[in-house]
Amino acid sequence: MGHKKFKFEVEKPRERYLRHKNCSLLTSRNDSMSCRNSITNLYPSEDSIVDFQIENFKSSDSIVSESVTIDCKDLVDASVQTDMTVKNINQIETEFIYKNKLNYDLRANLVKLHVGTIEWFDTNSKVTFYTGVPNLKILCCLFNFLKPLITENENSAVIIDCFEIFINKPSNLCARAATWSQYKHHNTVKFLIGVSPQGMITFVSKAWGGRVSDKYLTEHCSIFKNILPGDVILADRGFNIAESVGFYCGELKIPGFTKGKLQLTCSDVETTRKIASVRVHVERVIGLLRNKYKVLQSIMPLDYLYTKDSGLCTIDKIVIVCSSLINICDSIIPVE
């Protein structure tokens, strides 16, 4: 069929194959050499100095070489600089425990140096003006008579919780985002309120944006300035402020929860029952505050949020006045 007329050229494919093989070997050899050089430069000796050439191709025809000297101290691996030994960690822990104990002792001594309420009433006129009691002796007798009768929650200083008030939607996008409440699904301002176990409102914070968390609001509203060593703060589970309260030598008590376990133990159930029976008072006071003064249930205009010369905006003044009027009325919590 004429196949014998065609001659196959074997030499050209063979030469092409050999050239490809040589190029592959040369490329692998260059890669291994560059890898070895990089490893050598990564871990040099401490006193050695590496000189190398940097070739700058300024034009296609000329090549300019520059000699650069680098100190090997700058080539130390960054991960080595952050390594800490067990000895360093133990030393830091010991120092932290010592400073924490020193802080507790200093705060305890500071309380002893402060003048208490009884010592401040140095004249009968002050006692009569602030308490209505005729003189200091009768006031001291009342304190000594009532002190043994307080058998439960004697160290409970305050019960804290947050409540929100609706406001109109701001036109500014940043203000709108700062006041948006994921819990209420509305633009709100948030207040932190502190109630005594007897039902008296003892602390009200300024208005904050509804987006702020309960923890951040509690840590930045200056309520901790009134905490003394040994005081107990009762709060809900959302208030993760145990470390902040401990810094002021106080104690945080929250109801127990079953996270990570099937059920509460008997002791946890009893402790949670006691805490919840007292902590519910702050919710009752907030409900009384809203129901008694309907202005707190309405949607506040944005003009109430502007701060004037007094340093308090109108909505802050409204909440403070309503809380003061609640304290004048009979307590919603029955006192036995």
C-alpha cells in the first residue's frame, strides 16, 4: 500500500526527549540548592555575617550587583521570641496572686480609715435633719436593735438588672446602630438599676445605647465605686462580671445553670432558690416603676437624649425623678 515510501525520523523526537530530561534535572537541582541556601540563611551562627549579591536588572543589557551586609541577629525566628518557660509562667502567677492579696488588704484597710455613717453624724442637728431621730444615741440604739434581726442576706448590698425605654429611630446611621436592641427589636436606651433587698432603688445609671451589653454597662457606669469589701451583688446569669466584682473585693452571686451537666445538684438547687427569691425583687421594682409612671412606657423623642449644661439629658432626669418618687411610696416588697 505504499507504506515503505515514508521514512520515520527517530532522531528529532529522541533529541527533544533528552533536552526535556536535562531541563528537568537542572530545575530540580536548582530547587534543592535554593532550599539548602534558605535553610542555611535561616539558622546562621550568632557571630557570622552574610554577604550576598542582589542583582538589579536596570536594563535588559546591563546587570548591576550591590553588596549588602545583614546582621544575623535580625534573622532569628519570631516564634522563638515568644516562648515562655514553666518557670516564667509560675513566676507570673505568683506575682499576680501576691498583688491580688495586696490589693485586697489595702482596700480592707481603706474601709477602716473611712468615716462611717454613724461617725459622720457628729451633732444632733444633723441626725435630726437627715433621719428625723432626735439624737445620736437613739439612732445607735436603733442600729443595734435591728442588726440581730437581719438574718438573711445580711451581706447583700445591691440587686442589679437592666431595663430599656423605647426611643424614636435616629436619622444618623451610627446612632441608629448604637441604639438598636436585639432583645426588644427596637431602638432603645438602656439603664442599669440597683435595688436593695428591702426594695429601695439605690442606684440608677445614665442612659446608654440599647446595643450595649449588660456586662459593659455595669463595668463602666461607676456602680463599683460604691462597693465595699465583702459586699455581695445579686444579678442574673447574663451579668458575667465576677472578675470585675472580685477586683473590688466583692462577691457576685447568680442563679445556677445546667450548662455542661444534666441537672443541678441538691445544694445548687437550694442556693439558686434562695438567690432567685431575693433577685426577683428588682424585677418587681422595675415593673412598679413602669406601671406607675406611664411616661416610661411611651416612645421617647430624640430631643430627650441631648445633654445640656447640667450634664444630664432629659431622659436621665425623668428616670431619676421617677425612681425617687418610688422610694417615697410604700415598698412593694413585704418586710416581715
